[in-house]
Amino acid sequence: MRIRIFSDTLNSLQWKQKYESLCLTGIVDHYKKEKQIEFVSDETYTHAIVLDQATPILLIPYDKVVGMSLKPKPSWNKDFIKYAKENIYKYYVGDDADVDFFGEPFVKHCSYVPYHLPLRSIEEKSKIMSITVFDKRFSLGNHYCNKIVELIVENNIPIDIFGKTEKDYRGKRSKPGSLNLFSLKEEYSPTDPFEKYAFSIVIEENKSNSFYSDRLVTSMLSQSVPLYFGCDFLDKLEENVILLTGNLAKDMNMIVDILKNPEVYYKDIDVEKVEKKVNLLKNAKKLFA
């Protein structure tokens, strides 16, 4: 199986290099000498993955082509819908509504989104909790995330905030002359909110049935227990998360209790088991089945 990835952003070689790095191809058994499954960037491909709204001219049979949306709420144009129905065997999307509206070849399933591997071996957690804010101003998740951040700042709760918030909290003090127990970090690497933290608040852009983001995966691979809101069906990954309800008062009470009693809530995440679920290479045969 020689898989070529097509996209309307990166070229096939860039995707090959990205997924080879993420999928740890140097240590995956069937990617060694025999190369039963291999990512390629040339015309020797036997299988294709079409990402988002790419419309490549394909040289292989229809049943060797799958598509994946890397967005929680994709917005497809009519030309792409027509292309997908004519050229793609299965196109994986994260929400029932899209499947019900467009019909075949769209099916509900998580997409194997590119995530971020921890930069080093996981050491003992030196901090308790972080939250990441993302720049999607009009989304349900971003609004809820910023409500939590507002309470963190107003009540001087010791949670490190990563990302650009809706309000400008720079120089903000919960009380005049007091020291802030929270911190604000607009510039950071994708793994910074997780590697040193025992817990991380991860809120998706929108609620969905099967779409979860790279932030959730990176959190689990970093053994930072996610306090999570977003995807309803996590396909056996839910054992690693603490679910938020979307009720602000209820969720904040739980967050504060976790800060007071982290040892009660902490979970030992089986990183190998998580990696097996999210690794595109290890799931390739199932993807094309």
C-alpha cells in the first residue's frame, strides 16, 4: 500500500514528511524493510488520501481513494461535492449533520488530524493546569473558553493561559497590589500548554459527533489529563479525559476542586494505547476498508 496525500495547502512531499514524522515510521514494524504501508509523493501511489477540498486528478481506482476533513465544520462548495461523489470512496467527517445532508461518500468518523509530539520524554509535572484559547472569535467553543478565562483572571485562579484572549488582560490584577497566580502567554510552541502540566483545559471550536482536534491528542500524548469539551464520541479515548459539561458554574467548581485535589483526579494515560488510536499509519488498512 503506497499512500499519497493530496491537499489544497501543502504539497504531497510536505504531507509525506509530516505524517512520517508523526507516525514514527522509523519504529513502526510494517514501515521498515518490507514497507507494507508507505507514504509517497510521486506517481507510484496505489492509494490516495484527499484532505479538505483538494480535487486532484487521480490515476487509481475509485475504491482506493478516501477523503478526510481536518476541520470540525467543513464548508464545501458545489464543485467539491460533485468531485467527491465521483472520485472518493469514503470521505470522513466529524458530524452527523454533514453526513445526513450530503449522503455518500460522506461518513461519520474521526479524521487523523496532524498533532504535535512531545519534544522530549515526559518528566514529572511541575505545574497543575493550563488552558489554551484559540482564535475563532464567533465559535461556540471559543466563547465558552473565554468565559472560563475571564473567571480565572477575575478570581486570580492559578491556571496558565495560552493564546490570545478576547479581552486584554495584560497588566490586569485581580486585586490592587496583589500578585497574579495565573499567567498569560500569547507566544508558545504547540506542546508548551501540555508538557509541564498535569491537567489541561481543552475546548473545541464547536461541538461535534466525531471530530477532535490536535490539541486533545497532543495533551494525551503529553500525559496531561484533558478537561475536555467538544467531541461526543471519542472512540475509547474518553477513559483519558475529564469531561466538561458546558455549564460554566458546574465546570468551574470542578476545575477549582481539581486544583485543590489534583491527586484525586489525575489519570495515568497509556500513551502507547492513545498513539495506536490516532496514528494514521497504524489505521491505514481500516481507513481504506
